[in-house]
Amino acid sequence: MTARTGVNPCVTLCIYPGTPLGQQLPTNRSDGLYAVDYETDLKVRRAVEKFSENLLTLGNEPSIGFYRLQEHVRRSLPGLVDRKYELRGLHEKVQGMCYDAEYAKGAISNIEESRIHFRNISEQLEKAKQYRQQLLDQNASGRRISAGGRSFEVSEADEAVET
């Protein structure tokens, strides 16, 4: 009981037709609850039932959510696994193509580096053409040729013999 009002705080105030708001009704039960009419009792039972149902639903809501999530994963996982293996195969193909491209790039850079060697070969061929032309010219005159520190004698058969 509270000191201020003298009313038990656990006692429910009920409204009956013709009863002033907040008036305490006399109890006729041993548990201290007020006696109420059938209509009020029915409304209270429905409200409590709805409240209990809502509490039960809210209490099980995470379970329902997890169930829906599990169903979604179960339905979509096989497709995702197939896609994963397909992407893994494509990744390996792309990796192989990248290695091929790197190898081709290295070969091209090696060709560019060998340009110096080809230039030297070309220069040597030009010198050889010039020496051949000198040999042919001197063969006609029957002279001795010296080229690159070597001397050659040209005979009439168009052959140069080193001496």
C-alpha cells in the first residue's frame, strides 16, 4: 500500500458503465482481483492473447530470419559454386594469356636489342660487296689486292688467292 493514496498499486482500476473513472471496485475474490463482467473479461483475454502472440512472434523472429537466410543460401549456393569454378577456369586462361604476352614482349625486346647485330651484319655485307667489286675490277687488270690487312692475288679464273 502506498502512503499517499492508501491504494494497492497492484490493483487494477476498471471502468464499468455508470462507474466513475478510477473508482476501485470491491473485490469478491480471494486473490485480491476485482470481479469484472464477462465483456471486459473477454476483451482483456483477447488483448493478453494478442500480446502473448506478438511476444512469441518477436521472440521467434530471429529464428524465422535465420530460416529464410538458410533457405536463400541453400537455393543460391550451387549456382555460386558453379560460377566460382567457371571464374577460376577463366582466371587460369587469362593468366596463361598474360604469360604468353609477357613472353612475346620479351622476344620483341630481344629482337630490338639484336638490331645492332643485324646492322653489323649489313655493314659487313656491304664491305664484302665492295671487296668483291674491287676483286672483279682488279681481275680485269690482273693486280694484287690488299684488304683488311690481307693481300690477295687475283687470277684469271676470277678467284682470289691469299698470299
